[in-house]
Amino acid sequence: MDFKELQKKLEIKFKSEDLLKQAFVHRSYLNENPAFILGHNERLEFLGDAVLELVVTEYLYKNYPDLAEGEMTNLRAALVNAQMLSQISDRLGFNEFLFLSKGEAKEIGRGRQYILANTFEAFIGALYLDQGYVASQNFINKNLIPELRDIIEKKLWRDAKSLFQETSQERVGITPTYEVISESGPDHAKKFVIGVYLEKELVAKGEGSSKNEAQQKAAENALGVKHWGHID
């Protein structure tokens, strides 16, 4: 993998190319390649997550003076969620530079989405260590912040559960309830299927690795079923 090509594409030259490479090393790769000279990217991800949150928070604070704290929190959450970060990573070509185990390399679904999102955060962490806050801020402002416009226009910052509850109360006078339909898998890899109900009517189901994720998916699907403004 030629990381010089990636730097050329991003118009960023790292002082330490090893630091850049480490941002792309998934833990699974080291399990199969224990002699690999670099460590995995989880500490960089931890750092990058904090830098990302600060940059986005500062941008929202300065550019949206009329927004309340809760509204800024929801906008930030919509901007830095795994789906959004993985889309940006894929668009930037990060997928081509991942160091993955043979098993993980075959994963192209939700698992890869999380890997790409985490890699984006790790890249931010590496960039911060290599070139400082302003360089990280410039990268985020260029590649992520422009997505805010679409989020605001399509009201994607409103989470599905809140939107479905508000709409169902307004249209049919009923507050939705959620029930676990099934639960499977070991403790470290649980899978929940949850149904959302309007009184006794099962409107839709949702699946997720946590109850909250499954509830959000169920509400999202219910918005589609009812044609009340589907959130993608």
C-alpha cells in the first residue's frame, strides 16, 4: 500500500508516515501478523474521537448562535455517527489502505462500516499528533462539516424515536411502546429484535447490537411504514 498516494490525494504530508499507517491498523491484523512493527489504531481512535468532538462542537457554537445545547448535541451526534464517518472514510479512499485480518477483510457489511468509522477517528488522532489542532480542524472542516447542510435540510439530526413519538402523538394521539421480540448471541455479540407498537398494533421491527440501536431502527422502519418521513 502506497501511503504517499493517499497523502497526495488528501493534500496532507505527514512528518511521520508510520503514525499515518498506524491509524489504519485494525487489531485483527496484529493477531495474524504479531511481528508487524506498528501497533493497532485504538489509542489513536480514542484521541481522534475527542479532537473530532471538540472541532465539531466549536464549529456549531460559533456558527449557530441561536441553537440550544440540546439541538447542538443532536446535530453533532448526526454528524459524527458511524454511518456518516464510514461514508466519509470510503469517499476518501480509506478502505483501500486498511490493515485487516483475512476474516475481517471479507466483511463488507455493518462490521466494515464500524471499522471505517473508527479509522476516520484514528486518522484524526494521528493528524493531531503529527501536525496539531489547526491541521485537524482544517481537515474536518473540509471533509466532514459540509455534511451539516444536508443534515439540517433533511432534519436528520432528529433521532427516529423522538420523531416517531412526536408524529404518532400528533396524528393518532398514541405514544409508541417498545418490546423485545427476541434476543440472541453471546454477551459480547448480542443481537436484539425489538418491535414498536401503537397500542396493540405492531408497526415495525428493528434489529441491533443494543436495545437502543434496535429501538431506533424499529422507529426508523415505522416512519417508513406509516409514510411519516423516513429517516435514512
